[in-house]
Amino acid sequence: MFSPIHNKLARRAGWHTSTSFKEMGNIYREIISRGSLSRGNLFLREKPWDMDTKKQKPPTDERAPILVAFGQAVRRRRKELGFSQEAFGDACGLDRSYMGGIERGEHNVALINIMKIIATLGISPSEFFSDLDGVD
């Protein structure tokens, strides 16, 4: 009733393979909830209910001070120019939500994106980075 790979997965998950097609869907749902499939191998999770795969943002006190200072400098200069986050992100060629993360100090920004931000602010890199003098 099952292919060899299905038999292997069902045995690893603790089921007998003499089940009906009706139960096959239930078996697949249970296998997926208990682990992940990779090239026919079943990797069981320690905690099947731990399904959250979203990346968790670090708490404010764990963010690198230089990233927080960089974000504050970007936010201050952006507001001086009268840009919203969305309009500024569009002008830079970056997503609005990414810009928000930068301003909160959640992203370690690539140099090319730093240069896009500085160019959009209309200042020189040395002028922008003078705002970060004294940050450890």
C-alpha cells in the first residue's frame, strides 16, 4: 500500500504500514507535525509543538550598540528631510520593513546598503559617520 520510502517514514514515526488510504493523510500530517522530511529521511523534533520557524528579533538590550546608534542616526536624518520610512525605503531601493529594522538596530547592514542610505540622505559618508563618533 505504501512505497518503500513511506514504509520507512511510517516505521520511524511508530506506525504500522497496513493502514488504509484514508489514514495515509493523517499519517502524513502527523509526520510533518513531529518532524521534517529531507530526502526521504524523517528528522523528529524534540518538541513537536515547537513549530515556530520565524526568526526572533533580539531584545533591545542585546543589540549591538553600534547598530542601534547607526539606526538612530539614520532615523534622525531621515526625519530632518521629512521622509516617511516607506518613502525613504523606496528612495533607497530598500524595503520599508527592512528600513524599520535598521532604525531599531536589528540588522547588521551591508556596506552597499549603507552607501544607498547615505546617498539618499544627500551627505558624504564622513559626515554621516561623524554622528557615530564615540560609540563603542
